[in-house]
Amino acid sequence: MTSPILFQPISINHMDLRNRMVMPAMHLNYCTDGTVTDRLVRFYEERAKGGVGLIIVGGCLVDEWSGGQTMVGLDKDEYIPGLKALTAACKAHGAKVAAQLYMAGAYAHQALIRRDALSSSSHRSKFTNENAQGMTLEDIRMVTGDFVSAAVRAKEAGFDMVEVLAAAGYLISQFLSPVINKREDEYGGPLENRMRFGIDVIRAVRKAVGDDFCVGVRIAGNDFVPGSHTNKEAQLFARACQGAGADLINVTGGWHETRVPQITGDLPRAGFAYLARGIREAVSVPVAASNRIGRPDLAEELLREGFGDLICFGRSLIADPELPKKAIEGRNDEIRPCIACNQKCFDHVFAVKPVGCLVNAEAGEECRTNITKTETPGKLAVAGGGAAGCEGPSFWNCFATTPPLWPKRASTCG
């Protein structure tokens, strides 16, 4: 019998992954003034122990204008010792670890950065409902340098890869999009110019970390913002990213301000997988597919049909850090499923609260709990259809008679 592709190793540049399962960067609000905490270390360590191949930590702030200090800091040397503890804890259990280089641009709240946010052009952000100021050429050089400095710190801290964030409506997206970018210099106008800032960042990061270090980029396969990029423009940007030195393209969909569902139950499972396939058709480096995949059997089907080379398991790994191990051991019925409620993960992020999980009480509390197996086990009954009642075969079997969970023939340019 052919071994499932999902469980097969893959090499990206000089980074060898034990399987094709990726935990993408998600804001957790576990840090204090940007400093790594025991809470953050234990959270990611549990996912590493659970068998995931690659953990992408982040977003990691590249400078003081990037975002709030409950996020991971990469903008100062003083954060390196804590980051070393984090990478060592994860790598001790066989996982590779990446740092996502994060700069929010107009998506940064004034209350968190204590100044007007920066962007490609001056405008009022539909995300924060606050004014952002257009960057000068000096600002562009400064922020590019901040990305580079953060990447160098990440390498020193023991990360195996850095991922440049160019998706979800953050700063690089604001340069890419003709909706936001109204510049009349070499960074505005035609797509070639609008790509310049993001490509310059990738090229500068590549030069700083060296040819043997892995550099990834997170892109939007479609902005889902009227007048902005579709998969067609995303393909051109992805190809340019590869040319600038990117080793991995991680594909998501949408900006935070879009009305198109991205991670809630309104989005069909793997509903954005066609976006990753469109990018994969345009590049020769590995591509990761994202958004509402979560199920190992579905992930395997996507890999076999060429939608990607790796699969991101995001909130599903918050719900069950042992998902990879259980899948590899054939214990799918024991996987605790994410129910796509977003109540203690995504909702908590925007309320600046620590992330938790409705179906996993230990999520974010790993450093405070020490659960051991009892010597006198008993029996109990669960009544009702709450979080506990959603676990196990009864949950997975509810999909047995449903239509396909993801669009197999959607246009790659949609």
C-alpha cells in the first residue's frame, strides 16, 4: 500500500520536515512586552510533541510600529534568549520551527503603537477605522531594514526558517493592492511597481540569512476585496517571490476586512484549496494550502490531487495538539475536532485576550496543568451535544453523506 503523502518527509532548501503537516502562524496574545513566556513555550512544545512537521510562530514584530506587545517580539536583541528557549523546546521533539515576520501597516491600532500607522498610501483603514499615513522612501528603506534585522535575529535564535507575511491585508498587501496603493513613484502604478516593496523585502532577507537558510512567504491567493488581487495577480506575485529567493509559498485567502468567510464554519472545508493549486501551477517551489482543512483524510486527498505540497492545520492543532500523531497511528476517531466557532481563538485575538479553545480546555494553559492518568479509572456518561459530545466518530461520520467538502473544479483565477 502506498504511504500517505501527508506523512511523507519533504526537504525545503536545507530544512528537512518529517511530514507535510504545518502549523501556520496565529496570533496568541501570550507574550508580555514582546517577550517569550513559559505559556508560549509550553503551547508550542505540546504541538511539537504531537508530531507536526513545521511550526510557524507569529506574527513576530519586526519593529515598534508593527503591532501590539502581546505578540512575539523580533525587533530587539533582548528577545533572543526567550526565542532560543522556544525553538529548543520545539526542536527537541522533532519539529522544525519558523518565525513569521510581521508588519501590520495600516492594520496596526494607534492605541498599540502610539502613533499613526504606516501604509503604502495615506488612507483610512477599513479594518481599524483609523488614519494611516503614506510611507516616504526613507520609511520604506527603514522598514525593509527592520525585516532584515528581524530575520537575522530569528536565525540567531535557532529558527529553521523565516516567513515574510504578505497576506491578509497587512503592510505588503497594502503595497500590492491598487485599492490602497495610490503612489505615483516606483512603488505605485502597475503591478510590477506595486510588487517592488514586497520583493525587495524578500530579496534583502534572502541576502541577509544566506542561501542555505529557508525563506518562505505567506500570500493571499485572492484578496477577496473588490478591485484588488485575484488568483491571477497572486500567481504573478508568487512567481516573483520565487525569483527573489523564496523557498516556500504558503497560500491563504482574503484580507481581514473582507466579507468573504475565511475560517468560520461558513467556509466549506478546504474552500480555498483551489487558490493554492493556482499558485502551485505558477511556481516550482513547494506550496502550502490553508484554511479550514483540518481533517487528515481531506488533507491527503488534496495532496494527491495536486492542490499543494504541504497542508496547514491551524486551529485544528489548537483543538488537538496530537492530531498528527493520532493520524499517523490511524487513530482518526480519537482526534478532537475544531468546530470552527472562533469564540476563544480568533475572537480573543481581536479582543486582545489570550487564545483558548472551546473544545480543548488545556489550550494556552499547558504550563498550568499537569494531567496524569488515574490509577482508578471509572465510567461516565456525557449527555447533550456540547463540546464533549462533538468528539469522536459521531462527529466525523456526520460528513459521510454530505456533498463534496471543497470545490474541485473552481477556477484558479477566481
